[in-house]
Amino acid sequence: MFIVLCCRDSVSAVCVCRIFGNIYSCFVVSFAVNFKKHKMMKKLLNAIFAIALVLLPAIQVGAQSASRWPRTPVSVVYINETINEAPNIVEIFHNSRSEYFHSPGAPRFVLVDQQERWALGVGGFVQAKIGYDFDGIVDDIDFNPSSIERGNGPSTQYRMDATTSTLFLKLVGRSSLFGDFIIYSAGNWRGSDDTFQMLDAYIKTKHLTFGYTTGAFMDLAAAPPTVDYAGPCGMTFYRSTQFAFNYNSDWGLSMGMALETPDIDATENEYVSVGAQRFPDIPVYVKYNFAPNTHVRLAGIMRDISYRNLLTGRQHERIGWGAQASTLLTFGKLQLSGQYTIGEGIGSLMNDVSNVGMDIVPNPRSEGNMMMLLTDGWFASVLYNITPRLFASATYSQSNIRSRRGFAGANPEMYKRGQYLVANMFCNVSNNLQLGLEYLHGWRVDFNRDTYNANRINFSARYNF
């Protein structure tokens, strides 16, 4: 606040400035005026001075009460030196990296407090992709066989995409009560109209995870590398808000279970509807690591899916289940990975099938009732490290939906089977820049046995930071 005071001389002005400066914590500007020659100005300024004495305390109190948050100590970090060796806490960033190929790595920029108990990392990657479809197209930014165009549409298509670029904040720390822990938030631009959307937001300790992230039914380490963001059909992939427990032993055995928020992908009609769910999904798993980058894993999941019969107004439930076996094997420069999943009511947890509403469907032989279809999917992948900076891989996958109770006859043009073949090569030009080139071929088969094909060539450039 600025206050202008007029005094008879400079000495008086200095005294008043000191008084008002101490009382109101404001800036005081004054000047001396010869009042003998300016009687009218004297009266005017005396009136202004009297009003100011009344209003200034009220203004000062109002300014103080307008603050919504109390003043608290603020830690200031001065970046004024370079160290040759990173603090030990930075290792948490490397050890907690996701095993999924499309997840960002450790951050390049890290702030560490003086006690080396907290570290904040800012990172992510920028990725741009070019895709060209020929001899059949996929009406999706990702190569999902269920989205292969049918009919007399265009046979070629050019695409560019940068929406998978990811940004994250990661806070890691050490606690005597919880051990090493992580607070993580990440997102990309895959939201509606290419807006920013949340990918992960969770708190994780040694044994517990609470928040939104990839599901516990999945085996991220076995997922093959692809330029295509979705990856093979038949591979389990989903995200969920969850409360998860995991235990890792010193001899390579790990296990866990979770309570996950159900996200049901159903087919409805005028007789049935699927709304809010009453029970969480419950996945469990056990995993054994024989050696680095070598493991086998078994997992299962139970889902309780409720729906409403609109003819009777009654609520009904169906129990869904899933079982999965997966592995990753490393033999020198060669890696083999694979996965097989089967179950009922798990369509939304599997790539490609998640696009066609197959968790629960209307029963064509009983109006007002719903049923689950048996679904299975698998993939097999091989990867070879040609040089330390160059590797190639190939993957074949398939997803299937089994008909029952006349579902195929009632829905002849519904998606039944998808197949996905990919061959690619990746080059790590530097520690942060990776280039990728791949070829994809997909098949879609409907219940009436009509078959549709598509091809795509992808090129990508990804820079991690």
C-alpha cells in the first residue's frame, strides 16, 4: 500500500513516515508543503489525513483476514552445484520402473532434499508415430482387429499420432514405518478430443498400493514390445482404482491380491440394463522368478456382475471368473514370452475383446435375462537383441469368443475371433532416443464366418526425459 502525506517540513515528514511505516507496514511517501500559501490545500489535506487514520487499520485487518491459508515454512532448493554421484535415494526411481514397454523410465530431472530422504522426479517421453494402412484399414488409432473396416470402404489410410506422449511426477521417500514408498501421477493426451487424461495416480509402499493404475491380473513383464500402443489382441490389459497387497520373498517368490473397482463392458437391449456394481473385482496371483528376466506366473480373478431385468424390475447377478498363465524366458540374447487367458465375464480385461461389449450379453432364449460367454486369448512372442542398441521381435496373438444358447445365430455379424501378427525392430540411437519400425497384419472373423483383413506399417520416434 502507498500512502501520500503532506507535512509542514521535511523533518515532520520523516517522523510521520517512520510511525506509519511501523504501524501499517506500508510504503509512505511524503513531501513538504508551505501551508501559509495554500490554505485551501491545508484544509483539504487535513480532511484526507483524518479519513486515512480511520480507514487504514480497517484496510490492514481486512487484508489479513482475506488469507485462506496460514503462513507455513517453505523449503527452498537452490540449484547451484553439480554432483558426480547420485544420492542413494535416486535408486528408487530405477528400481520402481514399470515393466510395461509403453511406460516411461526413470526421470531425468530429480530434486533431492538435504537429508536425502525425499526426492521428486519430473519425467516422461514425447512420442510421434506415422502409420499407413493398406489392403484393408483399421478404423482405430490402435491396431485392433475388432475395428477392421467391413464393406466397401477405403482400402488405404494415412495416420499420424502423438497422443501417447506421457508426463509424470514421482515423489519417492524413505520412512522408518513404511520403508521405501512412492507417490506417482502420470497422464497422456488420449482423452476426449486429444485432451490430457490420467493414466496412473497412486501411493505405493513395500507391500501396499492404493490408487488408480494397471490391474493385478496382468503380467506386464511378459507383454511384448510394439509401436502399436494397444499391443496384441488376447493380451490382458486394463486399469482400475484399487487397493492391492503384494509380498516379495528373497528367494524369487512373489504373490498378491487386490480389490479393484469393476468397469463393466456389456451389451444391452430394451429388456436389460447394466448399471452400478455392488462388489469389487478380486484378482490374485503368484509369480516365481528363476533368474533375471525369467519367470512364470499364475493368476486368477473373480467378478460379480449385476444387471437389472427391465421386465420385472428385479436385480440379478452373474459370477465371472478368469484364469491366466504367463511366462518370460531369457537365454542370452534371446527372449521368449507368452500368455494364455480364459474365463467368463472378462472381455473388458482383454485387448480387442474390450471393444465389443462381451462381459455380459442378453440371453436370446430368455428375454430380460443376461449370460456370460466363454472367452479366451493368447499370444506368443520372440525377441532377439542383435546389438546392445538394436533389437527385433515378432508376436502372434489370438482372441476368441465362444457362443452359447443361440447367441451366434441371433448375432451373426458380431465379432467372434481376432488375430494379430506383428514384426518390428527398435534402435536406441542414444540413451534417450528410440526409433521403431513395424509391420502389422490383422484378421477379423464374425460369427457368420465372414473374414476381414487389414495391414499397417508403423514408424515411431520416442524421446525420454
